[in-house]
Amino acid sequence: MTPTTPSFFEAQLPALLSSRRDAPAFWMLDLLWIPLLEAHQTGGVFSVTEQLMPKDSGAHTKHVHNVDEWFYVLDGTVDFELEGETSSGQDGDSLWIPRGTVHSFNVTSDVCRVLNGYTPGGFEQVIKGLARPAPKRELPPRTEEPAPEDIAAAQFLFSNYWTARADDPWAKFFVR
């Protein structure tokens, strides 16, 4: 018998409470990332991260994941492009992005706060591994030029096990 990741209903996970007050916070690119539920807490089934993003930030490069992604807009507005179609999200809107969907997004309000989830979980480990601890739970200071470590992090984000730029030759293995 081949081992598999249990489904949400098979995982038999204990109840847990996660607080943004106690969760670690990270700065990367021009965002604040707060992993609220990590894959190791959910048996690998899913993960949820809170993100605070300034105007004109986002994943502007069309990309694709081999996992399902979900956004819930808590505050602000954001434009999503999904397989060539643009939709605007605002407070209270939820967006499901099935694995293999080519997409990008851009924040259109001064600040946007979202919950961003993945199933299966684990993407938060990429953030934790690339980002720097946030000394404050606020947006990082904006500079004219991104820090070299942020450029390297962005390049890694778009070329790894979790994500591929839509124009990368190997992205075809992710696309539906």
C-alpha cells in the first residue's frame, strides 16, 4: 500500500486556536506576512497566512501553482487576473484559484489585507525561509530599490516546487 496525505476528514486533527498576536511575522518584498496556520499544524492539509500589502504590490508576474490557492479580502481592494480575465476583489470577497490556473494580482487600494490559504499546506515555509523577521507588525519601509535579498527571494518564489512563472518551460507541468 502506498502512503498518501490524508484528506481533511481523515486527518483526525486536534482542535487548535491560532492568534495573529502570537504568530510569527515576516517582511519580504514590500509585504507583511503572518503565517496563522501552518502545514505542520494541519497534517499538511492546508495553511493560512495573513498578508498586508501596499498599493501596486502583488504577484504581477503571471504564474501557476501545483497547489490550490484561496484569497479572502479583509480590507482594501485587489485586482486578480485569472487565465486572461480580470476581476476586482474588495472587503468580504473570496477567490478560489484551482491548481494549474495561470494568474496574477495587483493591490489597487492604499493598503490591502487578505487571508491567503493553500491546500495542501506548506507554502508558508517558503516565506519563512526567504523572509526576514518583522520587527513590527506593519508594512516594511518602502525604498526606491528592493533589497538584494528581496530580489533573490522573488526570483526563488517564481522558480521552485510551489510556483513557476507562466512562461517558464517547466510550468506546463502545472497548467491545467
